[in-house]
Amino acid sequence: MRPMMGVAVALAAGVAAATPAGAARLRWFGQACFEVVSNSGTRVVIDPFGASVGYAVPELEADLVLITHEHGDHNNAAAVKGDPVVLHGLQMNEETREVRGIQVHAVRTDHDAEGGAKRGKNTLFVLKLDGLVFAHCGDLGHVLTPAQVKAVGKVDVLMLPVGGYYTIDAKAAARVVKQLEPRLVIPMHFKTEATPKLPIADPLPFLDAAKEAGWTLRHAGSSRFSVERARLPQQTTVVVLDYR
């Protein structure tokens, strides 16, 4: 994936090229699929996709797999090795589970702005590990209600769809950032060279909205980065990852 226009090729504060002791590690595989690894080595995979999306299906092994909703570009749990615990968000009733020291809270949302009438329901997962709070929005299709904002709570790292059509677009994504006030924002579910036929936008409209809002913009130059509480940026920082 080429560097995004207008985004400095540098690492944000709170994001390390090498992994210091006590840091959590993230990797983006494209679409909405992330791997989060705690400093103790517990591996979480979120929204693994199938081959039809356009990205190469990665070879993953995990202790925990999280599925935000049951669409084929988000629910390929069978591709993840290691006999993981698999949590399907739409089967969780706003509950909190703990797996190997990682707390997972499911917040029910919709896949569209019509109460789920068009594309169904979605889950926003909140993960607590290593003293950090990660939120993965799945295919969020609307800005959050006050009740949902309260249910999510304080967020350090927000994984947010920005491509529109199937999810919120750049403008709505910027509103969600303002609602949750995370320290780090990781855009996802946008068009890349691997998905040229998807009717979604690339991240540039969201980055323009971020620039207008006065947030710091960074391009990690990698699919991986590490984050630790002591090095979180003081102001909202958007970090664009490559998918390979």
C-alpha cells in the first residue's frame, strides 16, 4: 500500500517501531481484521475475513477471536488456528467476559443508520489489557447514541471504519472520534490497492476531516505498531497503517 497523501511518514508518540517492555502489539491485515497481542503474549484476533474480500487470508493463531457481526468479511473464525475461545458479539448481551486476563465488553450497535433494518446489527468491542482500553467498531453504521458512548467509556485506541457505503463515512467517523475522544485512532475498512472494486472510499476524506479537526496525522509505514500507556499522545492522533 502506498503512503497516503498528506500524511507524514513518521511514528506518532505512543507508537514504537520496536516493542518496549510492557507494550501491547497491534497488526492490521486489511478490512477490519486486527491482531492484538498483550505484553504477556495473549493473542486476540478481531474480525478475520474470507478470501472473497481481496486481501490474502493471513495465517493466524490466537487465544481469543472476536466476531463483531456475521458477514463473510468479518467472521472467518475457522481460519484462526490454536483452538481459541471465539466470542460472537451478536450472541453477547452487553456483557463483559474475561479470557486469559483480557476483559472484553460487547456494546450493541447497528450496521446502518436505519436501526439495522438495511444491514442488521453490529458489535462494538471494548478490550482492556496492559492498562489500555482498545475499542473496535466493527461495521459501525451510525454515530453513537449517548447511551452507547457511556457504555463504551474511556478509550485509548480506537479502530474505526472510515470508508462509507457499508459503514460510516469520513464525516460520521470524525463525529465518532469527537464522541469518544480516544488518544489514538486507527482507520480501517477503507479502499486499498487490494480492494479496488469495493464501493468504499480510501482514507483521504477522513484524513482531511482529521486535519480540519486539528488532530495529529501520522503514517506508520507498516502494518504493525506497539503502544504503551506511558507513551500515549496527549492529543488525538490518527495513525494510518499499511495492510502488509
